[in-house]
Amino acid sequence: MDAHARLEPRAAAILGALLADAASLGLHWLYDPERIAQIEKNRGLVFLQPDASDYADTRGYFAHGAKTAGDASAYGEISWLMLRHLAQHQAFNRVQYQAEYCTHFGPGGAYIGYVDSPTRQTLHRLLTLKPEEFPEISGADDDQFSALAALPPLVATHTGSQQSLAGKVELVVRLTHDNDMAIAAAQYTSAVLWQVLDGDPVTQALKDALPHAGQTLAPLVEEALNAARLDSAVLAKRFGSACHVPEGVPIIAHLAQHVSDYRSAIEENIRIGGDSCGRSIMLGAIVAASTAQRQELSGGIPLVWMARYRKLVAAAEACARL
């Protein structure tokens, strides 16, 4: 019996992002699709215990030796931090969020694990200041995928117009990523998720949101949407599989368009390799929300995946408070 959770679309978007990240952790930053295929044949793809031997003598970076299967990457921790913030305050508070960000990721904080360059630079700017001195723009000039990690809870809980959402998205992203490409990627993916949550089919949302992607990113996303169904190796070769949003956002769009069920979308994303956790946040949110909107229980988040996510109870309680 293949049991799936039935969730309200906004809760599905939030949990879909968190679970997709945790599911991808075991093979995160492994850039060898052939090695990934071998591992899948022997052990599967999702919720694997990070193992340095999987990365031996091949292209990859083993970053999660301190993690356990079911843990979140740093991306998932950012998404969780935003969810917790919104559940506690019932609205986004910039200064309070920056303070919580420093407490969580800074020295002595709850987070233990790999910290990327934009996070380090953001902490460097904020930790020497008092909260009342925090600037509205505190991020690094960087377009890595952590720029999108806070978006699913932010979009799912937004009750105003799409125009006001766009302003909120830019504010949040520039707290950690003061970079126009990161903003364009955030505006595009958040617009897609917003439209899906508003009831639009995902294929329509992916196309209608293209004006939000900007002059550089939009043609890449459009190419990915217009392409016939590609296999994982072709996707990685054409667009790249590293940590930068111009590489990963077209892949997110392509997978969301062609793979309609949640499990298959997340597994195909892992097969592509590279920054699978980075891509998984918005991919998981969009596909989970779309499935929930269509009320297709068989294509939703597998219950066994939910059971494997180590922060499920806390995340579910936070969703209930929103």
C-alpha cells in the first residue's frame, strides 16, 4: 500500500519544500549521475544517510558528515526558520527575523553543519551590530540557491496582492542575497507558487510568471519549458547542476512541468545531481501545492517520507498556528 498525505495546498507547499530538502540530503552535491544511478540501484535515492564513500574518487563535495538521515540541509533550515518566525509572530518582522537568523546560524546557534558564502557574509555584517542597527539590505552579492529557501512559508502565508508579495520577496531575499539575479529567480519562483496556490494549473503558472524572471533568466526558463522531456543527464549538461540560480531554476521549471507527482519530481531532481537540495525547496513546494490543488492523493507527499523528516512534529505544529 502506497499511502500519501492529504494536505491543504498551503500546508502542502510548506511541508513539500521541507521534505524535499531532507529527502535529497544524502546525495547532495554529488555531481556524478552514474554514481547516483549505482547508489539508487543498491540503496534507493531518498533519505539516505550521508556517506563519504559515496563521494570517493568522483566529482562531488561531501558536506554533511555531521548529519543524520532525515535532517535538513542549510537550505531546509532557512525554510524552517522562516516558518517558525511566521508562526510565532503571525507576520514578517524584518529586524526580528534578522536577529533570529543570527541566533540560529551564528556562533553557538542551534544549526550545526555547512554554512555557505552568502550566509557567512550576512552573519559577518549583522553580528557586530545591535538589532536596532540592522540595515534593510544585509545580504551578500551572491546568486546561490539559499536565496530561495525562505520563500515557501512566505508565499504560502501571504494574504495580500501579488504586487505586495513581490515587494515582500525582494525585502526578504536582500537580507541575505543583495543580487539582482537572486531577486529575479525569487520573483519568478514565488510568482509560480503564488499562482498555483491561487488555483492555476502549474503549466500555466510556469509560463505566466515568466515576466517576473528578468531579461537574463527568462530566456533560459522559456527554453526549458519549450524543450521536449529531457533525461537527467541532458538537463544537467545543458543548464548545469551547481548552486547558482541561473542553472537550477530552468531545471525546476522543466521538472515541475513534466513530472506531475511529488515523489517522481523529487527523485528525478536527485538523479540530476549537484545542488539537489537547493533546487528541491521550490520544486517541492510547487509540485506539492499543485498536487494538493488537484486533490490527487496518489501523487502527493508519501506518508513514509513525512515520517522520516526529523522536524515533522515541530513543522506541523507551526503550520497549525498559521
